[in-house]
Amino acid sequence: MIVFACKKDDAEYLRFSELGAAKKEYTIPATAGQLEVNVLSSGNFEVMLPAEQEWLKLNSNKMKGDTSFMLDYEANDGFPRKSLVALYAPESERYDTVMVKQSGAVQPALNFPTLNTTVLGDGGQVVGKLNTNIPLEDITIAVVYPSPDVEPWVNTDFAYDKSTENFSFTVKPNTSQTELRSVQIRLSYKDGWDMEQVSTLYLLQANAQNMFGTQADFPEIRIWAGEKITSDLFIEGHVVSEAGNPNVGDVPQTTPTKINYAENDRTVYVQSEDGRYGFRILTSTPADNIFKRYSKVQILLKGVGVERESNPNRYTLTGVTSMMVMKQEEGSAAQIAVKQKYVGDLTDDDIYTFVTLKDVEFPIRKGSFTPINEGYSTLFSADRIGKYPLLMRDKNGDDFFTLTNTRTTYRRDGSMLPAGSGTISGIIVHEKFTRFEYQDAASEQDYGNIGRYQIRHLAKEDIKISTALNSGFSELLTEYQYPNIVNGIALPTFGNNGSISFSTNTVNLSRSSDNSYLGPVGKENIGNTNQYGNGVLTSAGSKQNTEATTNSDGKGAVTNATIVANNTWWNYEKDRGEGFVVDFSTLGINTNQLSMQFTVNNHVGGTGKGAPRYWKVEWSEHGNMDGAWTKIKSYTVPDAPLWANTNIHQLPGYKNINVKLPLALLGKEKVYLRLVVERNLASDGNSYASEPLSVATTTGIGYLAIRYNK
């Protein structure tokens, strides 16, 4: 401790006096050495060290004026440490301090490898492994009961045997014939830098009959669907999620401007040891989510609710608390059952299990995991979009979405999406997304169906796809990554096969913006500074979009990035819709898979109404709009949102769509696809689709490609 003597201030003198260290904090290595400290002073001053420390030494403690002094420091064979160095000017009574922090040769460790354990109702000794290099007397031990009114039953005879790494204590008998009881033993330690290490042992004690319950398999628990479990049952399985992961679960949009982020934080996935079945667990609170990825767990389920959702069938356990975890042993990825499948081989039993999907690709060669207007996201303190489904497909032609929440750190980190093919691993889920689909079911709670299965990646490393385009299983027939428009017609940006035009020759295509900038984005990342831009490169490998206005506000917008048309979109004279016409040749192409991928959005303007909602893809060999066309697929186009009136079916970004094309299109000198309005319906500014098309609005295509398997 350092104490300064005081006397009455002399204000006139203090006005001209000076004393201060040039730098307030120094960090030095664990090895011995010497530190120079620079000081600015207008007079005499003293340097003082705390009496209780012995590892810092001063050569001289009397100084004058602007100068420096040297501190000799010893090697630190232990944990990180620190010390204050005081500067004091007796004449002016000014003082200052410098903090010297020394790294340690040893870092403190404190970890229960088995986080949960049990003890019989008879009481007695509890022994658990503890990995630590900290003396027990330096560790703070707190016994945390579920509520303050619980009578203490854990004794304070804590001991640690360094040779066996056994941490032990005793507990009193449980006198209840029926009830189990639980407690947390929380160990903590602060090192010399005030960095805290914490590890908690969760203990469950059996009742007086020494009973915990009966182990049940996953199908047995499913039988309780719609009820709370009243029997003393527990399950054993592997945790395949990670507490604290921002992309582990859904973030429901509870209102058009509110998102429930806590549901993600409460989500756990536990699968059976053979990997066949999985449960989603929603813990009572985020703090109850103590589950570590790959750990083997036993969970007591008495009092837990079992919810079953259908089409597809999936099961959620609700009301699970940390005290219900009977046992949790650390594990590794090697202990998890390996499941590698094609999308078409997935079944409902795969939901909430960890699966690797084979031979997949990102067919939209543009943008990031979340190509959205960030002004509607958490980056700008808005809760108007919480996730984005990004299109993927496999070599069998089946498509699906990978889901990325807006709190995922790497979702827009500036890197390009890989252009080849490979695998993606993650949790198979079924989630809704009303910003892609709406009013697509009989009940509002079922709106937003974007497919039977989606996948949630838990780390960027879960995506193992080659970066090179030519290394994938598919080949580009034609591609439109950005608007290359000549005389109102869009020409390909890859090759020269075909064009995109409007369905009437009186309308010219033009350019507009999308939100495909790769990032980084946000208030602190303004401008078109990324070397890849939005992931569209020139033949020389440099970014294609060099517009100064791209990402000018940090929200990810890319100037002149999309092909758009402005029209009323419904031909009342011929009672049919208008749209975009894509022509190309398929001569010489032999394949078992032909497909089209594109992104779309309605630019509704200031009213939020009037844009066509329902569209279809058709094909022909003649291209005559009044001739016979063969329908391939119906689809919907979402409206861009209005800040003043954001609806839950509006999308601050482009929707991505996959269309499997008939093989009858092959071998043609020229073939036509038309993307045209199917139904004469639009939003009135609030509704999804209730009004006839009556005003000119703008619809855009952000990307379009025709692909075939090699």
C-alpha cells in the first residue's frame, strides 16, 4: 500500500506545476528485464513502490524535471501479477500512478471436466475431478442453492488432492422419500490482472430411497407429446450444440419490429448416442443452458413438457433447468455419430441431429450469408430481420436453405462465398420465414414454409466447400451477376449465351441496387473498401463494382447491381401477366440435372403497394408471349419494406430461388424461359396480396444463372 501525506493546496503554485507519467500502463513479459518509464514534471518528485511487493526494484527514487527512470523486474514463474508505481511531488503535493502488469510463466487453470454429477440420498462423500493449478486456499467456493429458503445440506469440508486431481466434500442425507434435490458448487479465482476463472459443478442428490429415475430412450419420451412428464425418467445422449452460439436456434419475429433473441440462447440439441433421434431443448432461461458441445449428458425429465410439431414431425422439450442435468462429461467430435447424407435422403428423424450434407454448392455467386439491408438489423439497433435463408443445392438437384442469424459474427466478414462444391455440416431443423413466404397455409402460425428441412451451421468451419468454380459438380451455361445492359436488354456476364429482355418491346431493362456487399458493414464500416466488393469479380480478378456510393452508409447496399423493369405488370387486354424473358441455347449439353437460380425483390417505392406478388416460370421453344408455354414452377416475390410501416412479409433484401428445369430443354438451338406474373394481385401497403395491379412498379433480378451437372 502507498500512502500520500497532504497539506493545504497552494493554488497559485499548482497552476504552474506538472507531474504525470507519459504512459499509464505497461505490460512486461514473464522473463526478467528492465523497464523504462518516462515522466513529465516541472519539479522534484519521488518514485515509490508498494512495500508488499518484492519483484520490482528501483535504482533511484529521487527525480527532477522531464526524465525517465528504470525499473528492474524479476522473472515470474507463477501467475500473472501487477503492481502500482507511485509518483509524488512533495512541493506541489501532486501525484500520479503507473500500473505495471507482468505476464506469468503459468496461466491459472480451473475446470471441472465433468460438469454434472450425482450422489445417493444416503449422503456422504462427493468426489469429482478438478483440473487446476491453483491452491485450494486461493479459490473462492460458493454453494448456490435453488432458492434462499433451502436448508443447507452441503458441508464445507472441501478438499483437493493434487496427485489424483480429486475435489471432494460431503453432503447430508436427503430425508424426502420422493423429491430429488440439487445444488451448484461454484469455484472462482481472480489472478493478478483481475481475470476471473470460473467453473461450476452441478450436483443432483437422489431421494431417501436412493432413486434418480429410470432411463428412457428417445421414442419413449416422444410418447409424452402434448403433456408434462410425471414419471422419474431421464435420457442419455450427446449434446451437438454449444451454449452461447449465436446461430444455434431460431430468433422468432414476434411482431414486425420485435425479435425474440432469447430463444436462440435457450436452445440446445441433444441426440441419441447412435445419432438416429434428436430433441430440441428449450431451457427455462438462458442461464440454464449449461450444455457443452460434444458432451455426454444425462437429463432428468420429470416436470418437463414434450411438444410435438407435425409436417415435419419434430419434438421439443421445454422447462429444462440446469439442476435437471444429472451428468455431463466432456467429449469430442470423434464421439459423435457420423451421419453423411444427400438432401433427398433426409427423414423427419434427422431433425435436431447433427448431419453432414454431401456434394452441395452455393449456386448464387454473389453476396454474403446475409445479403440484407442492415438498417433493419441488430447492427443498427433494429429488430426487423433476425435471420436469412441462403440457397444451397446438391448434385442430385435438391435444394434447401442454410440459416444464418444476424448476430453471427462471420456472416458478413468480407470473404466471398465458395464457388465450388463440398459439404456442409450442422443441425437439421424446420423453421418458418414469413419474409420469403406468407399466407401459404390455412393457419397463420404455419405461414412461412421454406421447405421441409433446413440446416444451421454452428461455425464457419462447418462449411467445407472448395473455392474454385471449376472444382464443383456443376457448370455454368449462362450467368447474370450484374446488369450488363445494352439497348434495354441484359447480356450475360459469364459467356455470351443468350439474353434477358422484357416481355414487351416497349419496356427497357435498367439498373438498380441490392444489398450484396460482402462486408464488413455497420456504422463503423462505411464505404466500398472490400477488395472483393460484393463477390463479383472481373476477368482480371479485381472487384467489378467500384461505385463510390456502394455501402456509403454501412448498410451493405451495392449501386448498379441488379436488373430491373418498371411496368404495371398485368396485360388487361390479353388477361395475362408480363415479366422477364430469358433465352439461351442448350445445343451440345448432355446432363442429368439442369436448373436455374435467381434472386428477386419488388421495389415498392414510398407507398408500399402495387407490386405483383405471384409469379411463375414457364418455357417454350418459340418465345412468343401469346403462344403456348409449359409451366415449370410458381413462386412469390416479396416487397422491400418501408421503415414507417414494416410488415412481417416484407424482405429487406433479395429472395433466392431454385428452379429445377425439365431435361426436355436440352439439345435446343434456342429455348426460352419466362418469369411472368401469374395472378393479378398486389399488396395495398399492409396486406400481402389483396388488390389488382393498377400502377407501375419496379421488380428486380439481382442474380440469374442456368447450371447443369458436369
